[in-house]
Amino acid sequence: MNISVKSRSKVGTAAAKQARREGMVPATVYGKDFKPVSILMEAKTVDSLLRTKGRNAVFNVELDGRTQQVMFAEVSRDFMKGQLLNVELRALTKGQKVRVQVPVVLLNEDKVQVGVVSLVMADVEVEAEADKVPQELTVDVSGMEIGDVHRVADLKLPEGCRVLSHEEEPVVVVSAPAEEEPAAEVTETTDAAAPAEAKPEA
């Protein structure tokens, strides 16, 4: 996938704010033996790429007739608005291996009839050539029962992908539902009738 970008000649807070108002996001491309380059990317293109391909997407940026393969290194957003603030891209070389966090996605969670499914490890660290990094790792929990544990060693990885997280670490566990404490019984009691007030002697 090729994405056209623009060279960023002006830097600083004011220039960055102006770029965002125009629908662009400031970005920097850097890497080993690669001179950092400041660029501008269309915010909607970045959002679309993150939504469809994920944080580990590998793509090409085109600038001044030159094409460079990259992947996301860091994406910053406004905490309240969700607006893209800044993007850092890692320049890649052919066959280069990278270490990244890959999200774990549960499948068929609704088919677990008894027990509570808990995702203990939301992301797993893997190493692979950049274009072989999976977008996500899936775990089918439909056959799991109370007490079952799906560990890192049980994950299915694509060829050429090596897991770096400890193999015995739990990824998904199924536990028994918490028992509800019975409501305390409230017994209504009535005081014994008070003795009649004695009449004064005449």
C-alpha cells in the first residue's frame, strides 16, 4: 500500500496546530542508518489505515519520487477529542525483523455456557520480519471450561513469527462465576405488650 505524503518545512507548535486544522497530521520517519524526515500525512488516511490494518501495518510512503517502507512506531492522540496529534514512523529495510506487541482477540466467547472468560494478556510480544507481523492473534474459547487456561505456548503463530513473551504466561482463563451472597433475612419482631398503667389509688 502506497501513501503520498508532503514534506514538512515548518515545525513547532503553531505549525502543527495549523496542519491539524487543515486535516493533516505531523509525522516523522526515522530508522537505523536513516536520516529523520519530517512529513505531513492526511489524518483521515492514517485513521483508515489504523482502523483496517492495525498498529502493526506495513506500508509505503511516497515523497518527492522516493518510496520508503515504514510501519507505525508511535501514534499520539488528544485524550479527550481522539484527534490525531502526531505520528512516528519506523523506516524499514528489506527482511528487517522487528519486535512489536500484537493484540489478542477472543473468538466465540458467547459459546462458553458455564464460567467467566477473562483475557489476562491483551497483547503478546513477537518478533518477525515487518511484513509478516500478524495484525492480531486469535483464541477460540468455545471449547474451554472452568479451570482451563490458554497459555502463550498455545497460541497459533504464522510462519516466521516468534513469540517473545514467556510461554507459560496465561493468556485466557475460565473461572467459576462468583457466588452471590444470600440476602440477609430480616425478621420483623414486635415488642411484647406493655403492662397496663396502674390506676392511682382513690
